[in-house]
Amino acid sequence: MTVLVLVDAPTKADDRRQKLFSSPEAKLLLKALEREDVPYKVASLYPSPIQTKKLGKKDQAKFHDYLPHIAKKHKCQTVILVGAMPFQALTGKGGVTKANARPIEKDGLVYIPCVSPYAATHDPKVGWQLKVVAMRAREVNEFGGIPFEQDLNSIMVKDKKTIEQLLWALVGELSFDIETSCLYPWQTHDDKGNEAPAQIKMIGFGTLKEQFHILTPNHPDCPFTEKEYFDLLEDIDRAITRNQVRLVTHNGKFDFLWIMAHYGFPWYEHQHYDTMLAHYLLDENSRHGLKELAQTLCGAPDWDVDKDTKKGATPDLEKFVRYHAHDLYYTIALKNKLVKMMNAEPRVKAVYDHILLPCSSLFTEAEYDGVYIDVSKFDEAENYLRNELKQCEDRLKQWGSIEWGSPKQLAKLLFEDLGIDPPVMTEKGNPSTSESALNQIDHPCVGDLIKYRGAKQQLSFFIEGWKPFLHRRKINGEWHYFLHPSFKLHGTVTGRLSCEHPNLQQVPRDKRIRSLITAPPGWTLIECDLSQIELRIAAALAEERNMIEAFVRKIDVHWLTAIREIERGGGLKELVIDTAKTWKQLKKIEYSEAIEVLLEMGPDAAAEINAEWKEYRKKAKAINFGYLYGMWWKKFKLYARDNYGVEVTDEQAGASRTAFFELYPDYPEWHKRQKRLARRDGYIETLSGRKRRLPDAMSSFDSPARGAAERQAINSPVQSLANEINLMAALQLRNEYGRDKVRLSATVHDAILACVKNEYVGEVTLRLLKIMERPELMDVLDINLLVPIEAEGKVGPWGAGVSLKKWKESLRVQG
DNA sequence: TGATAGTGCGCG
DNA sequence: AAAGCGCGCACTATCA
């Protein structure tokens, strides 16, 4: 049957119909269809050019009704909607790029949205998108509708017989999947402020042979009363527990979290396999969606449907169930495939078995518990920031009345109206108004500007930004507030976790904001972090003798770098000698001797004598990380200028880099080794066995892309392992203490935040520090480091906690 | 008008 | 030819 290619309504100014037939780009879709052997006809959405590029509401409605008529006239059942306008006519919405090649069924016709081929002039990706459209058109045309899996055996659980059938089937290995009204289990309103409660619409279990669907009372077609439904859930829960059912999921943390939040069943304890996490370890560079993976790895059809159907919000129940059945079926099919793939990589499998899969359950629990927000301080902080913002605005008024948050308006005011020379340009050549640029401007407004921005950003990030996620819960008759950030275990290419809604890992160190996060009544928040873990790991991997020695001798390496850097230039004579003299209570001391004294006393003692030392250590920290991971001296120059207002000459900057590698002479060899391995294999391995695939490193010629891959080959094994040690410790903490004593709140790359029942704070903190210094899983994964690992603990609200010792003292004082 | 890309900044 | 790595979020500019 012929497929109809329906082109944009042409405009008077820009006759796309003309272009579709004339320009080579516009012919791309037609060529793709020819290559797929799809017979087609071309038609225009509207016979004569219209006045505007945008469709008004009236036009939209007209075209919408017109669509089936065109199809009928041309005797076509499949219609390719080319460009934004026909898509908008059908759906009433924009977003054709996202909908590209995803068929939509309506009035017995199948519409295939397609991006405008004309876009190929400036976007090479479009060529591929058009090809996918052509392939989809062929499939739809051959199938006579949207293709779906033929092998499915959907069973709707609705009566005594089907309930029996389901309960009998709950043995062995089953896929598990739910459909929900939204993504956040504690949502009450949507982003437009309309009431939109979080609801589970359907839950399901499946195998390759049969797929069971249970509509919840939130769905209009649910065959059960509330009571019947919850009785059924109890029966299912008993069967899962009694039969030790092994649940297979795709991103099961999502489903299990909802089940926990809405029903309270800890089904996450039965998680047996997760296809998303498995695929993440097998290919961290690509995407991990179930549909995409099933299509590429199992040859599945594209069974995606529109959002409303997915949410169970359309009357087309059959479509909803079929969608769910595909999810259940292909979760198992995909698992079978991934198991085979992973068996070929036993070390990767060990990371999956021992870290990633257990973390899925661990973080389901952590997200369920959430982090506790001190709401009284929340209001206090909000008032403070609003006041601060107003004061800055009042003071800024004298320089002009503009939107101070707009970089464009600000740039105009500063560099045109006030005639200041722009010190920094953005990449596009506009005068920059970034903080480092402002710092270089000598004008009385900069202080207020920076303050204004800071307050405004904190307000919108942490006050306004958090509000939609605040979850209110009554405990002992009083309201308490929690955030439930979502941790993506597959969020980064290195194995770190990412965090969103909101992102807890970017909360500023500012006490006012950070200490909003604490523990609920009866519990205390603790934070334990791995001190200087990345440097320790880098030193161990590179077998860097000087850095290892520093760690063994418990010298702060940032401090070591700082002092050696100062010594090299023979600078800061007065400060060095003064500080050493005060510390040793001497009348006189030589410079070289004073340097050794400083090394010995450490940064904290030095800072007590002169606060300037803090800055020098901070600077050295940036140097350590920068040079370690391949920073070039030019960047160091910029860094010194922007952060310390120090103009360093090229020679000085170059010398600083040379000095770093003289201080730590074993790093260059390690850099070379990592590059060599990445180039030879196309990937590098972390000590745990995790792989970081870097195809760009295999390039035979030197290019920026290869350079980037090589630097990742140096950084990844370090960053990966640091995070893995942290996760291993978090897992062990969970294994050693029950939920009645300890609850994980969050991890922040090299730190663990947990709530501890008050009576156990001392014991648990000490134990956690011990665990972090040597998690048992390191032995299981056969990881040995040449450097000692050290951990540090703080007790109390986040960012405002005190050492365990001080905390115990304060308890004694209080009695 | 609304989705996408770029910038800037918070964190490790 | 260009040279720290890894994120998420708010805001603006840009394009169709």
C-alpha cells in the first residue's frame, strides 16, 4: 500500500513545498523511502500557501479535521507528517523532533512524525532520523498498523480464575513492572500547579510465556474494590516471600520505590536482576532505555506509545495493556541476552553482582526514607536571602534600573553605559559578566553584584527549587518535611552516581543552606568522608613514591605541594619564618629550617597563626588535581588570575608545572601507561574490573578528541575506584546495622550521609570510619592499595557537624 | 511558542 | 590543534 508523505503547509514567504522537491536535502526522506522500497505519494497539508509560519488555533483545528480526508483521498493508511506543522495539526503540540519516527494511531490511520528534511542543511543527525522514519514506514506498511510483538500472552487479572492463575505463576524468575501517573511518588501537583496526585495505575509480572496485568483502583477500569485489591496485594506479597520469587526489572529502583511509598511492601529485597544496570556496566557510553535496548539487542519492534496512554490516562485500555505486556516480555528477553554478554566479562560481572545490584536496593531504601529538612531554618534562610537580595537591589539602583540577573543587560550597563573595559570575553566573543570577570573590574558595584547573584541563585536553587519536592509527613502529631532526591546509579560514565530532583550533591558548603539537611527527631545526622581519596588512589595506581610517602607519614599532600611550591620560589620569607618561629617559640630560625617546621606542623596549626595559609593550601589543592589529570600551564595561568587575582608570567606558570612533576616524578610514566593501554585496547580498567570504554583513544592520529579520551583514561580509574570504595562502605554499613539503628541518607561521591538513632551515634560513627578505611568488598574484588585510606566523621546537621570527640563533650555538658 | 543548545555555577 | 575529570540546574539565546 502507498504511504502518504504529507508536507508542511507552505507559507508565502517560504514555500517549503517548492523546496521539498528541489533541494537535495529535502529529497533525503524520499530517497530513504526508496531505499526501503516503500511506495509513496507526496501531498501538501494545505493546497495553497498560507500567510504565517505559525498555525493559529483556527488553522490548527482546520488542518486537524482535514488530515483524515487527505489520507482518504489518496487511499493511504500510513501518513508521514513532515515538519512541525502537520505534527502540530495532529497533536496540537510541538516537539516533532522528540516524536520523530514514533507512529501515532488515530481513526484507523497511522501517522509517522518526521523532522523537516530541510534541517539536514545544518544538522547531520537529521540524515539518520530520516532513515529511521523510512524504516518505520516500511514496518508499519508491511504490518498493516503499528507492529507489536506476536508472541505475547497478556492475562488481565480480573476475577477468581485469573487471580488463581497469577498466584500459581508467582514462582521462580519473573519480570516486574508498574505504570504510574507521574515520575515522583510523592507528587501532589504537576509543574503547572494543577492537582495531579502520584498514582500507581497498573502493576504486572511476566515471563516470556505470559504477562499478568493488574489494574489498580486508580484506574477507571479496575475490576476490584479497594479492599479486594489490597487483599490481592497481600496474597501476592505472601507468594513472593514464600516462593522466594526472583524479580527481574529494568530500573527496578523506580518500581520498588513506588511500591514501598504507596503500599509499604519491601519487594526490593527480591530484586534479582536489573537490565538497565547490567547494560550500563556493559556500555557506559550509550543510552539504557528498555525499548532502545530491546530493539537493538533483541530485534524488538518499537512499542512506544504516547505519554497519556503510558500513564493509563486514555480510554484505550487495550493499547495500555499491550504496552505494559511488551515491557514485561522484553525485560526478560533482554535479561537473557545481557546475562550472556556479561558472562564474557567476569570482572565486570563481579562489579555488577557485588556493587551495582546491591546498591539498587540500598538506594531504594535511602530514597524512600529521604533526607530530613529542618523547616524552621528553611523559613529563616528564605527570609535572610530575600532581605539580602532586596538590600543589594537597593544599593545597585544608583547605577541604573535594569534586570540585574540578566547577563545581557548587565554587560550593556557595565561595558557601554559605564564605559568599563571588558576584562574577559565569552567563547562567542561577548563581554563576559562571570564572577571572575567581575572580580577584575574596579567599580563599587561589583561587591553588591556578586552578593546579589549569590543570594538570587541560592533562592532559586535551594528555596524555590526544593519546594516542589518537599514531602510533608505527620510524626507524633506534628508535621515534618522530607526531600526524596533520586540517585541515578547509571548517571555517569565513570561509575559515580548522579543525583536529581533535587540534586543533593551540589548543595553549597554555606552552612545556612547545608545545615537545612539534618535528621528527624530521635535521630542524628552523621557525615563521614574519605579524606583525599582521589590523590591516595592516584598515588597508589602510579606508585608515586613521594606522594605515597607523604600519605604513609600522614602529611597533608595539598600542604606538601603548597610548601614545596613556596620553597621552590624562595618566596613568602617573612610569613614562613614568622609562622615557624611562633609555633616553635624561637627567637630566630633559618628559612630552610622554617619550611620543614611548616611541613611538620600542618595546615591547621599554620592557619591558626596566620589565616593566609588556608588560601595557599586551597591553591595547591587545585594545582594537585589539575596537573595530576593533565592540566596545561596556560590553564593554570587563567586559574591563578581568576581565583587569586595573581598575574603569573608564562615562565612562572610553566615552571610551576615542571616543579609539580619534579616533586612527584612517577606520574608522567603512569600517564604514559594509561594512554598506551587506552590506545591499544580502546578501554581502560579500574582495579575493581569496571571498564571505561574510550574508542576515541584508538585514533591513530593526534586529535583533540584523542587528547580528551587520554585524559579520561587517567582520571576515570581514579574517580571510579574512589566512588566504589564509598559505595562498598555504604553497603557494608547497611549489612551491619538494621534500619532501626542506621539509615543511609545520601552519598556524595566520597562521603556518606546517614541518620543514626541517637543512642548509637558514637558506636556507629566509629564503625563506619573503620569500614570506610577498609570495606570487606575490597577483598572480594581483590583490590589492594599501596596507601592507607583514612576517613573523617562529623556529627550533627550537614555542614555544621562537629567531630565525634566534640560531640561527646557537648553531650556531657548537657548532662 | 516551546524545545534545544550554550553559559555559568554549585558540588566532588 | 589543543590539552584536568565527573555531574545537575537555572537562565538566556536561538531556532523552527
